[in-house]
Amino acid sequence: MRSSIFWNLLAVTSLAAANVLPPRNYATHDYYAIHLSPSTSPLEIATHLGVAYEGKIGAIPDHYLFKAPKQDVDLVEDAVQELKRRRRKRDVAVEPHPLDAIRYNKKQKLKPRMWKRSVLDPLVTKAGPPIGDAVSIQREIANQLQIEDPIFNDQWHLFNTQILGNDLNITDVWLQGITGKNATVCIVDDGLDMESEDLKNNYFAQGSYDFNDHVDQPKPRLADDRHGTRCAGEVAAGRNNVCGVGVAYDSRISAVRILSGEISDVDEAAAINYELQLNDIYSCSWGPPDDGRTMQAPDALIEKAMITAVQTGRGGKGSIYVFAAGNGAASDDNCNFDGYTNSIYSVTVGAIDRNNLHPYYSEQCSAQLVVTYSSGSSDAIHTTDVGVNKCTVQHGGTSAAGPLAAGIYALVLETRPEVTWRDIQWLTVMTAVPFDQPSDWAKTTIGRTYSHQFGYGKLDAWAIVEAAKTWKLVKPQAWLYSPWMHIKKDIPQGDTGLASTFEVTKEALEKANLERLEHVTLTMNVQHTRRGDISVELISPSGITSHLSTARRDDDFRGGYNDWTFMSVAHFGETGIGNWTVIVKDTKVNEHTGSLTDWKLRLWGECIDPSIQTLRPLPSEHDDDDHDVITTAPAHTTAISIPSTTGIVSSNPTDHIDRPVNQKPTDTPSSTAAFEPPVTVVPEPTPSATGTPESFLPSPFPTFGVSKRTQVWIYGALGLILLFCASLATYLYLARRKRLRNSPRDDYEFEMLDDQDDDEARQSVNGAASGRRGKRRAGELYDAFAGESDEELFSEDDAEYRDEIPEHEEFDEKLALRGDGSVSDLDSGSGSGSGASRPRR
Ligand SMILES: *[C@@H]1O[C@H](CO)[C@@H](O)[C@H](O)[C@H]1NC(C)=O
Ligand SMILES: *[C@@H]1O[C@H](CO)[C@@H](O)[C@H](O)[C@H]1NC(C)=O
Ligand SMILES: *[C@@H]1O[C@H](CO)[C@@H](O)[C@H](O)[C@H]1NC(C)=O
């Protein structure tokens, strides 16, 4: 043991210099990502688990990687479960144990590659003749700026000589000498050709790494590794005699390579905030499949990497994430089904084409902040390609829109390096330019115009840089969480919807230290036999509607939303005071039906008093445990005496949502709900924290006049006796039935009771198909005879849900907790007294 510590120490000291983990070899080893409580030594945990310590995971505090020789089990999870089990069986007294320091653990596995968000359209370039005046103005500007790049004239997105104004409006920014100096954009993609004559002068090796091949330079190595280089050219192609120029042609450009092979969460997490003090902006033109069927969020580890970056990156001003909205519009895809684009930490950028038209591919969603130019109407973005002196005329899709935004943000950072990640979003909201295209444009309370298709409009480089010059920096972020609103009602089919409301009071916002809104997120659980039929709207107190979710014709997933978080940027600047109404619809009248289980609203925005505002703690696996856990902090529930109301609204919700409602008990039969007047759902009362209940069981059970603890013992003993009798009876019955049975394979669940079949089972565990089955049986047996919880029972089925919530650790645990009784409590952003904001456990 002592020597392993020694070796670990040695390993750590030798790793300390490098800020990347040693390469992984999944063929020979297993890797475990673990979050430890602060002050815990990863070496101690490594020794305890018998695994080797590999190093810290990127910049995420207290997250470490461990490795062990490859085997089928999950060493860490098994150890954690074993400790729980032994404690439950009282083999071990409940005293501190080294493994208690584990807050999150995840065995790493290689996951499918993300999709690059480019599209290749057949091109008919030079559709319209250039306008003479515009051509001479362009020539004049190029002369002034000494731009001699051969394809500059084709870069219509920089200066459009065919349709005046349909460009980034950027040349006057350059003429002021603002060209991205001292700003660094990191292209998170399939590599960057640092040998390209167009990129090599701006290439920033220190901010770059190859997470696919685990070498320093993220060079394109595969035949289709062209995407990253093209994106890089849009941002930072130099002013020279090669191809064209980038939006920020004097900025630094770095790259991390992750799209050229399967990687694990730990690599993606380390990549997405790589060198977060050197890289300012991360440009991500990829995401989960845009097939109109996928609903996928990053693992908690990746989310924590992004939060770490926005909280500590860029000297605490926050790294800036830019994500391409996605190319699935033609198959009804919506960027709120993508956990990267719907993160509050990313700027989601959609596309318009050179005619300001909506291109068929660009997805819409309430998380989309802005759009900018890309392919469509017979042209695309002209940029640098892989090769010493190579250009392309065919860079398109939302992939090409994102980097243009990243480049414009580099200009903003040169102008005002002190802006925070939230200032970048505010500046975008305040300066984006709406344009004359039919869409669902709606005026917001601060006089901006928002469309789910185009966000706040198109980016205007000149306007955002001008605004940045005098922009008053926003105060730190605050937040207010609603309680879980337990609804448990069927969703009517057709145009009507199931509506429920949560009222936010001025007092609650003050207590949360929240002055005005930026992002709104809604986490919800919906059960449904066809996910694509559901849609969700959120109406703010000011009457602004966010279409959080829209129906998707190809999404046949048999299941609804499981703790999925939708996001909206349509409420920037609202106060948030008043009733927030959620309307869930089942738009298709068919055999597929469902019900709304619960939802939780989170309002994020600018704080009132910065002196008391703290940073959001890294989310933990237990953040949503208040789902069903009874709180013992009544102080939080008093602030929210407002019940949620549910009812039906017609397709014109404003007719109904504000009307008075009749009081109804919560147990209204759900089958009739669709035809009833709106009902009020009162959150279940919080048991007093101080009052000791007389009985630990409901009243029909006698208390024997003894203490609660003794009652537990009496009923526990009775329960065990009953359980034993039942088990014995079951055993005898099954043994008998087994003897009578013809086909021994019919009900394998009980095979382990029979020695002969046990051997058979052991053999089949080696087969890929039956491996899970073996585990499942063990789980069931344990459950039946050792009083185990249903955690393992549930995990047998969770593969079915993978599509929806891949790598969602909380899931098993939370479901296991269901049925413990439930209560709602107000989780405002402000900690008691101090006004410090943190989600409560
Ligand atoms: C473009 O930039 C010019 C300054 O060069 C500015 O006057 C104008 O308002 C900007 N926006 C548009 C849409 O032209
Ligand atoms: C460039 O940025 C670094 C930090 O990113 C800062 O320390 C330095 O002062 C900046 N230089 C200029 C000229 O703005
Ligand atoms: C919110 O809705 C409830 C119930 O419909 C109503 O009593 C209350 O007055 C509303 N609050 C506001 C601010 O409109």
C-alpha cells in the first residue's frame, strides 16, 4: 500500500507539468471519472479502490481520472454500491468511509461521434450581377485595408456587392483598426491545417491539442478532416495573398481535435475548456445527430467543464461558447432537443442565406440567440481549405454560421476585453438586426424583436462593436428556482393543451437577488407513447411566448421527456414577476397519448446586489432530488404559498390562462381532466422539521405506545418474518413448478434457484446478448431477499431510455426515490440571510 502511494505520488509529480492527461488505451484499460469532495486526496481514493490515478480532468475542480486493467465490471460503482449495501445490512456502522468522498463517478466509454453541421449544396455561383457602385466601394475599402487576398471579392458575407447590406457590415470596423488583435478563438472540431499559408501566422499552438490522436498539434489527418480548417479560415484567415480574409484576421486561432474518432466524455470535457486562460472563444460547429429523432444532452462532466469555463476562464470573465444551431430543420428538428445548443452557457447561432432567406436546414428553437450568413440561394461561404494554398467555395450549413459569430465576438473582445460571457449575449440581443422576412417575430418587453427561426435577428459587426465600446457591464448572475410542480395529469389531444401556472412574486425575486431576466429554463417530465407528438409553450407574465418544444414527425420514441431541460432566450430583460404558464400539447390526434408528470422553472439573470451574489455551484447528481424528497427546511416553502393551477386552454391560450379557477382536490380523475374547468393543484404540505411525528406509519397501524425507533424495529422484524415466509413459499412453489415444467428456458428469472440452471446462466453471461440478463437476475434476487432498493431493478431497463437521456446519472437514483412522498418547496437563488445563491439539496 505504501509503495503504491509512492508510485502514485511519483506519477502525479511527473504529470504536474503537463496539463493534459496521458493518452487513453481503451483496448487494455478502463477509465473512471470521479468527482471527490474538496480536500480529498485522489491518491487515497486510488489506493482504496486499487486503481491508478491518472490526473485532473481539465480545469474542473476536484474531478480526477483513474485507470485500471480492462474488465467487465464497473469497479468504482460496485465499490460504492457495496458500501451502501453493507450499511443497509448494518454490517458496517454508519461512520465515515473514504468512499463517502465520491460525489460522481462514471466509467468512461467511447461514444458515437458528433455530427459536423455543414451541408453541401449544388452551387450556381454568381447568381446576380454585381452592382457597379458597390464594386468600386469594395475596391476602395480593400485598398485602404491593404487586402490583396485573391478571393476577397467572392466573400459576399464580408462585403456583398450583389445585394447591398446582406453581409456582416464589418468593413467599417476593420477601418477603425479593429481586427481581432489579442483575442483567441479555439475551433473545437476535426483539426486545423496549421501549415496553410492562410492560417499559419495566426495559428496559436499553445491553445491547441489533438484529443483524438493525443498529440500536440491538431492536424487534419483523415480524408474528411476539412471542416475545422474551413471554420478556422472564416474566423482568422490572414490578410495575405492566399484565399480570402477571416472576420477577425488579426486574431489568434487555435484548435482542439475531437471529431475525428470516438472519444469519451472525459476527453470531450477536457477539450471543451482546453487552456481556458489562453483561449477566449470556443467555436463549436457540431452536435448530436440532427435527424429529428435525437434528444441528447452532454454528460454532466461536459456540462461542468463548460460551467468551469464560464466561471473561471478568461480570468473570470468567462469563456465564450458559440454553437451552430443545427441542420435538421427539414426533418422538424429543433435546437432545444440538443443539450449543447440549449445550454444557457452557449450562444446558439442559426443561418440565413445571402437573400436573407431561411435556408431549409437551419433549425429553430427558443434557445437560438441570433443568425448570420451561410449557404443557400445558390451560394455558400468562401473560405480557406486544407492545403498550403487551398480555398473552398462550398462551406455551408449552420457550421459556417457559428464561426462568423465567433469571429465577430473576437472583434468585440479586442474592443472591450473586460466583457463577460453574459455581456456578449446581452450585446447580441441589443444589436442584432431583425430583417424583413415572414416569421414569428414578436416584440419583447425591452423593445427587441424575437423570432424562433432567426433569434433576435442577424449579427451586425459594426453595431455590436459600437455598442461594446460604451457597454455597461452586467452585474453577476443570479437565479430563482420554482419548486417541482407536480401535475400528474393526462394531456388532451388536439389543439387544446394542459396548462399549469407558477407565480413568481416580487418578494421571491428580491430574496433571490434577481433583478432582471436573461435565460429561462424549464426542466420537465412527460410520459408519452410517442415523443414526437408533444409540444410545449411557456408564456411569461408579460405575455411573451416561448415555443420550448415543437412536434417532430420522425420522433417515434416511446417515452416522453425525462428530466429534460428546455431553454429560452426570448425573455431577456423581463422582470419575471407574475404568472408563468406552461402549456403542454399533444398535437396529433391518434392512439398515442401521455401525461404531464411535473416541471420546474428556473429563471436566470442579472443580480440586484453584486456584493452578496455567489457563483452557481457546480451541479451535482443530487440537484433534482428535491423532486420527491421531503424537505426539512420549511423556511423555503413559506415563500411559495402559490399553488400551481392546471387546466385546459384552447389554441389561443390568452383566452383562458388568466381567468379565475375553481378549487378542486388534487386527485381529480385524470381521464376527465380535459373537460373540466381549470383546477388547482396544491403542493403537498411540508412536514414540520421540528415536530416529531407520533407514529412512523399511517394511523391504521398501532404504535404499541413505544418510540418511533422501537416501532421501526417491531415492524421491521414483522416484515422480515413475513418476507421470509413469503420467500420460502415462493421457493417451494417454484421448485415444484420447475420440476413440472417442460421448457426450462421459459422463465429465466427464477433459474438461479436451480443449481443446474445456474451453471447455464454463468455460461451465457459470457455471451454478449445475455450479459445483461445475468446482471438483471442478480439484481432481482437481491431485491427480493435482501430488501434492496429498486435501483438495480431500474437500471435493467434504462438502456431503453438512453436515446433520450444518455449518461444521465441522476436518473436511476431519482426514480428509485419516487414514492417517498413529495413536496414542493421554493428553491430561490438566495441562501438564507446572506442572499447567497445556491441550489439547495
Ligand atoms: C452598418 O454600418 C454602418 C457604419 O458603417 C452603420 O451606419 C449602419 O447602421 C450599420 N448597419 C446597417 C444595417 O447598415
Ligand atoms: C492581451 O491579452 C492578455 C490576456 O489575454 C492581456 O494580459 C494583455 O494585456 C493583452 N494585451 C493587449 C495589448 O491588450
Ligand atoms: C396568478 O394567477 C393566480 C391564479 O389564477 C391569480 O390569483 C393571481 O392573481 C395571478 N397573479 C398575477 C400577478 O396575475
